[in-house]
Amino acid sequence: MSWNELIGIIIVGVGIAFDAFGCLGLLRLPTVYNRLQAGTKCVTFGTCGILFGVFMMKGFSSMGIKALVGIPFVLLTAPVGAHAVARGAHIFGVKLWDKKVIDQYEKDRGGKPRL
């Protein structure tokens, strides 16, 4: 086993751990907004870690380049999609967590903030 494969396996393991924490957040957090936070951050970094680990293991082969090309795609699309879902949920009236501090979307729309 070469150093690149060992480093790749470690990075893939860290990516899997991030994905597992993201899944745990989806199960444990109280509202759709908190779940989107956990899912987006953990799964984005976890998936990018897995893809980068595959690149480290495979190098500049066909599979490695595809994994490397997938990283910017995941980094750009996952947060934008989660933001769109969160904004849509807020517009359609999905309730916020009762222990929230401030509703920045409502404040930006010109309405009275729901504290």
C-alpha cells in the first residue's frame, strides 16, 4: 500500500464520519431549518472528503478526475439547494423552533421580527 492510498483511506474515513454526523443531525435536530443546517454542512464536507480521498487513491485516472470534478459541483449546489428549501419553507409558514433568537428572513422582508 502506497502513501497516497493510505492518505486517501484516511480522508475517505473522515468523510464518512462527517456524513454519519450529518445523518445523526437529520434524525436528532428539532426543525427543518436545523436539519438542513446539519445535512448541508456535514454532508457537503463529508461528500467532498470522500471524493478527494478517491482522487488521492486513484490519482489522475478516469475515476480520480471524475471525483475531482465532482467536488466543486457539490460545494456549489448543496448549499444553494438547502438555502432554497429553507427560504421556501419559511415563506410557506413552516414554524421555527420555539427557542430561536431572531427571525432574520422576516426582518429582511420588512415585517416585524418574530422573537
